[in-house]
Amino acid sequence: MLRRIIIILTLSLLASQINGQFLQSLKEKVKDKTKDRIEQKIDEGIDKTLDGTEDALSGSDEDMEYDEMSTEGESNEMKTSAVVKQQDLKTYSKFYFIPGEEVIFFDDFSDVPIGDFPLQWNTTSSAEVVTVNNAPGKWLKLMSEFAYYSPELKVSFPENFTIEFDAIYTGNVDWLLEIYQNNSDYLENGYVPGDAGMSIRFIYEEIVIGNYSNVEEKDDRGQIGQSFGKEINPGEVIRYSIWGQNQRLRVYVNDAKVIDIPRAIPRKYDLNYMRIGCMDALILGNFRVAVGAPDTRSRLITEGKLVTRGITFDSGSDVIKPESFGILKEIADVLKENSSVRIKIVGHTDSDGADDMNLTLSKKRAAAVKNALSKQFGIDASRMETDGMGESQPVSSNSTPEGKANNRRVEFIKL
């Protein structure tokens, strides 16, 4: 019954776009449904999770327990290593998302003081950086009233791009991400922005894809994606991965692919802007935009070297994040197809923290990759050597978040 109500609600929202009453209709209908839904969760005991999360997310409450800023010479990664827990890569066994390699925007808010608005973002309202009690690092808490937020990319979206981020909800699940052509220097606050673009709207377990390319009429067309079959609870960390290839759009929620549409992205326009619109409180973390996906076969076998930033780790540890499964599987498949090839796995870090700590961390991460390829993908361990270079071989400046993200990498070298 709940799923049927949500589908009816979604269809009614699409209809309301035509008569120009979308936003008001959305707010009224979702809030009515959300009220009933949250009350039911409270009856089931979810109130404890919600109360604890809201207490930790309040960036202005005096009794908020903030994480301390890193001290000089101490890596933000190394500070949180005590809370790291091993996660099984096999939980993402059907996750074939391949992160882009060249990072063009990255923000984990680690350099932003608690309570401040991050300099890499723009907004029509306000937001603040906070910490939460159930996840490490810093997060960006968006306002609970309708507003738009935009990461300042400074480049256009290429034909092949990826977007990744984590999200936490404190109540309603109702927000959208838009990519569009913007010829203005300002963040637009109208319902249909720019000259052309596409949108991904998240309403509980349903996802609605819309695109428009008629500049005069801004004709908006949408499709309803399948539910990813998992109820979202307040306080839960949800991982979103978005993959654009020319006009094709794929959207993953945690380890499940829920959208795969071949003609979702209008490509005759310069898609140079992204904005996020939310109706209610939304908390974002680890926001990453990158170009392209690696061609593992040509790079590792024919060129003799593959550099990837798609293998990621929990902060300050050698624990591989489950969303790294896709690229690890690609590399394992190449090694299985070329059984005589031996490789060296080399870890690299950014410059945050002490040199010796980063060197040790890079070696441990390389060993963790070898261990995963051997134990979870069946690659003979004798075919792999490992090493770590720490921060000694940067490929980008460590003065920007994007540069640091590009320096945190794993290299595979054919021996």
C-alpha cells in the first residue's frame, strides 16, 4: 500500500509541473505522507536513532560533541582510525560502478571549521559543517526549508563523468540533483534552470528522472525509476553513485543499480553547472566528481601501468571501502584473462600528516589491495608484489582538495 501511495504521489508531482504548481504541491503532499511515516517509525522505536542523530547534527547546540580539528602535523585520516570497522567487499558483489579517475571536484569538508559554510559551495540559503555521532569526518548540513546548493566545479561535465557522495536524512527523503547549461554567473533559483539539463529526484525509495532541451518552452519530460527495495531510515548513511556516459545515465544506491537509461542526458549543450535542491534537512559528505572511467585492459596490459583513485579506504586505515568492488573486479578480470602477468601494487597518499605515518599507511593499503585480490577474487598472491610511497610522489598540488584526492591513489605496474 505504501509503495502504491508513493507511486501515485510521484505521478501527481509530474503532472503538477505542467501547471506550474510543482513545488507547493510537492511540499504539501510529501509532508502529509511523511508525518504518518515518521509517526509509525517512532512507534517502532526509531525515535532513539532520530533523537541521537539530530542531537549530533545540530551545529549550534552548546552540548554538541564536536570532533576537534586536526593538530599541526597530524593527518585527519589518522585521527579517526580507532572507529574503523572491517566491511566485507562481497556485500557489493553486484556493484559494477567504476569511479572516474581525474578528480575535478572534491570536498569532504575536513578543512572547514565546524559551523561554517564551505568556500567551494554556493547557495540560495545557508548551511553549516557539522559532525555526526554515527559516522566519521565532517558533513554539510543543508537547511530544512527549500533551497538550492551548488558545488563550484569551474569546468563543464565531460561526456564520461561520475558523481559520488554520502547522504544522511533526519526526516523526509525528498531532494533533487540537477546538471544543466547555465550562461549566468549566478546560481539560479527557478524551478527549471538554465537552457537545458537533466534532474534526478529522490522521493523515499523512488527515483524520478527528468530532462529538458527545448529552450523556448523548457519542456520537462520524466521517467520513474524502480524502487531500490530498501526503506531509508533516519540517521542511516546512504551511498549514491551516479555515472554519465554520453547520454546514458546510471544511478546506484548503496550496492544496487536502480536507474539505467540510455537517453537521459541532453548532450548538445554545455552542461557546466550542478545544483542540489532539498525540501527538508539533508546532510552530505565525501562529495566527489571525476572524469571518465579507466580502461583497465589497455592501460595495464598494453601500457604496463594503471593508476586508479577508485579504490578508497576508511579514514586513516587500510580498510578498503565496499564501493571499491567494481574497480577491483575489473582488475581481477584482467589478471585472470592474462594469467602470465605479474604486477606490483603501489600505494600513495596526500601530504596531510607526518611523512613516516603516510609511508606506513601507503604500504599497508597496497598490501590490503593484494589481500583482497587474492582472497576475494582468486588471484594467486605470488603474482603480486606491494610497496608504498607515502606522499613522496605527488601528481597534483596538495594545496587543494581536488589535488589531494588525485594524490591518494593506487598504482598497478606490470612486471
